[in-house]
Amino acid sequence: MGEEKNAKSGYGKIYEVIAYVVLGAFFVWSVFFDFSPLIFTVFCLLAFTLIAFKADIGLGLIIFLTMIFERFFTLKPLIAGGDIYKIYPLDVIIIFSIIALIVGVALGHKKMNLIWGWPEKLMALFILIVSAYFIRSLFDLNADFATAFSSLKNYGFYPLLYFLTIYSISDKSKFKKTVHLILLAGIILIAFIVIGVFRGNGLWTEFTPLSTQGARLLAGTHGFYLSLAVLIGLGLVSFSRCRSNFFAGLILWIWIFGVIGSLMRHLWLALFFGIFILFLTMKKENKTKFLPFTGKNILVAASILVLIFFLATNFISWQNTTNPAITMLSGITERAASFTSGSEDQSANWRIALWYSAKNAWIQNPLWGVGFGRQIPLEIGTWKKFEEVRNLHNSPLAITVQMGIAGFTAFVLAIGAVIFSGFRNIYSNKELAPYYLGIFAGVFLFLTASFFQPYLETNLTGIFLWILLGLLRTSYIINKNDQNIIE
């Protein structure tokens, strides 16, 4: 029996590797070419076939392919006859995964413990409210249908990933495999950092232009994914789960370097706050392991920075703008200095002006909001333009303006219920505690970052809030028969 089980496990792993390689090849293609109807149809057939025979693989594919290929997996549309259809590969995988899960349970191929506590009820309520707002937009002459439908997807469809996560992950091995995919993708992204260093600018950074001088060594989305990996990695370090502290420290610092090199200032703040939450949530014995490790690594990193600064000051001309090292250092310095630049920061001025206009629009109907698909006027000096409400670069504010106090309250209650449940059960399972610690901090990292960018309004980032919340909720689900579990 044991040999049969091991054989099945071995075949399962080979099957998953094949699925990742085969589907990954499509998105290598998508980096260089558009999806024609033929290529998209072949992708859909392969995806359906692979997921239908192994429903659990869907969630892993969503995480891994998003972290590596970002917009080429999540935002690549189908192009047919000169028309663009916003049917994304991400959406296809989600739909197939949900169908496979439901069919598997119906046919008895998959056992599923249906959990329906307050977090699930409040999450479902939020999705229903979002659906109601979309229906409302259909009768609003000032609402753009495509924009309203996009809001429905971001606030109503992608939260289904929360349910896909909690109903797909039923044991420790599946949970650890899912979290390990985040770490594995983070290790692969080190190659992207290396490419950025040698090129002087990172892959796909042209989609997020800078408001200051400098060049990103890593795309902002990849920087966000690495931030999540950093917090999970630090959680493992605090529990001494890494075989080599030196190797773990090296990987963590490369990831942190990537986050810094992305020049995403909000990620610097969010990562700092995430580490603070991580430390605050640790037990005393874990803090005693975390502090020496962190102290030693900070000392080493500081020594390296001093050496780099010394070499740059004495042997490299700072006027040499073609030198990648100079470009990188000057870009980081200027982005850091922009925190105090005030009115000189065009990006900050744009946000402040847009938020002020959003406040004026919201105050006209504070309880129910302006609805989906609406635009608001933006004036900066003599420059005038209309901006979509969902593009406020502040997700909590965007939800409040579109859905009013009612919608924002539903959102906060749904998120808060999962966070509260997760917080009470982080240490219920000693084996999984370090993972839950990192995921818990990751939720706060996401929420912090969402105050400065449209994280929930962009699917390649927004999906991770719902996945992280689902993973956090499993701290109750996996161990619900344990007497230490608190609901």
C-alpha cells in the first residue's frame, strides 16, 4: 500500500511539472506574440484537460504563472479580426479550477469539508453587494459598461479565489506545497534581478514609468511578489526551519535588493510595516532567534553598502550616466529623497489632486457612493482631465467612492473576519505556524501597499489578497478537529 501511494505521489508530481512547463510555454510565447484565436483555443483545451484530471493544480498554476509572467498571464487579451476581447488566461484558469472542484466533489472524486463560518458569510455578502452595484451601473447613463464590468471582476469575481483556496487546501501537504510555490517563484525571480542589473533596467519595467530619474531593476509587480516571499522566508527563519542561515540570509537579501531596485516607494514602506507586524506577532522565543539573525544580516549589508559607496566615491565618476551601478544608486537615492520633496514630486501631486476630486464626488452620496464605471474631473493647474474612479491609486478610497460607506463596511468586515480568525489560530499548529506568520504579515503588507496603488483594481496584484486570506483561513480549516483551534 505504501509503495502504491508513493507511486501515485510520484506520478502526480510529474503530472504537475508537465502542466507547469506546457502552460508556461504559452506565456513565453505571449511575451513576444499576441494570442490568436487558434493559439488561445489550444491553450484553453490544454488548460481544461490538465486541470480536469487534477483540480488541485489550478490554484498552484494561478500563483506560479502570475508571479513569473505577471501581465502576460493576467492581462493578455484574445485578438481576433482586429478586435480585442478581454478574456484573460488567468480568468480561464480560475473558471476551469472552480468547475473541476465542483465536478470532482459531485462525482465523489474529491472530498471537501464545506466550511461556512462568519468569514465566508461576510465574503459572500461582499460579493453580492458588488454584484448589486454592477447591476446598478447598467441603468446609469454616465457609467461606462467596460469599466463597470472590470470593477465587477476585480471586486466580485476574483474574491472567488478565497473560496477556491479554502476548498482546495484540506491538509498540511497541500498547504505547504502552495506556499512553497510562492518561495520557488521568488527564487526564479532572482534571474529577473540579475537581468535588470546587467541591462541597467528590468524586464517589463516600461509599463510603470518613473516620476523621478533612475531606472527600475525589477518590475514593480515582481517587487511586490518578492515582498511576500521575504515575509514568508522571515517567518521560517524565526522558527529555525532553514537548513542554512547563511543561504537563507543570502536569498532574503537578494529579494530585498530586488524590492529596493524596483524603486516602488510604497513597497519599501509596506515591507517595513509587514516586517514590523511579523515581529509583533511572534512569540518571545521566536523573537530571540529573529533578532540575532536580523542584526547580523543588517551588519553585513551595511558593511557591503559602505564598501560600495567607498568604491563609487573614489573610483567611479558619478557623471557617468551610462554606468549601470551609477544609474541604480542615483535612482535609489533620488527615490528615497522624494519622500521629503513635497510639491516637487509629480506623482504625489497627481495623487493628492485626484484624491481631493474623489472626496468631492463621494460626498455627494457618502452612503452608497457614485457607483461603478464613473469618472471624476482632475485639475492640476491649467491641466484638466477625467480619470476613472477605480484608478485612484488608493484601493480603500476607490471602494469607498464607488460603493460608499455601505460597500466599504462590507469589505472591511469580510477582510477583518478572516484576519481575526487567522490571528487566533496562527500558533494552533506548530509545523505550519511559521508559514501562517508570514502570510498574516503578507496580508498587512498588501493592505498597506493598496493605499498607494490600485492593487485591488489590477488583477495581477489583487488576486493575492484573496489567496492570502484563503491561506490564512486554513489555519482553522486544516486543524479544525484540534482542541486548540478557536473559531
